[in-house]
Amino acid sequence: MAKTLFILNDPPYGTERSFNALRLAGALAKREGQAVRVFLMGDAAACAKANQKVPPGYYNVELMLRGPAHRGVLIGVCGTCLDARGITEGELTEGCKRSTLEELTDWQEWAERTLVF
């Protein structure tokens, strides 16, 4: 099984880096023989905030995280980054969990390849 770790750093909106990373992670997670993990840090921690409201026709990063999570993708969110942005664990969307740099280090060792956005 191929193992890929995605590390996202950019905010959910304003740039398309997190959007594109989640598109790729979601597409990869749908393929047979692929194991995917996603770690959100820095401004990307806001991607995991629940109850996002976006204009009609605009992509919703929260929903983009739920799809891979339902397919078994582990999604960790840097706890220090959450704290810095005033986001509590209870505000995280379904499928996302508060995580640590220590867990990211473990995931890095697990991964065969790492993509950073």
C-alpha cells in the first residue's frame, strides 16, 4: 500500500493551495491501494473549523475534509496552531482531530512520500 502524507499550511480561503491539496488528497484516497493522511498546521488549521458559510457556488473546505475522512483518511490539526487562532477542539469539523508535532513526526516516518502545500 502506498502511503502519502499531505501537510497544509495555507488558510482555507484567500489562496487555492489548501483547496488544491485537498482535491488531490481526496482523489488519491479514492484509489485502491492508497493510504492518505492530512496534517493541518499554521493558517491551514482554520480549514478544520466546523460550520463554515461560503457564498453559493464557492467551494467549502470543511466539506472537502469530510469526504476523505469518511474514506478513512486521518486528519490531524496542530494543537498549538488551533490555540493561536482561538479554535477549540469542539469547533473542529467531523473527522478532524486535535494533534501534535509529535504525531506529525510519527506520520512523517510512516509516509513513503510527503507533499507540502
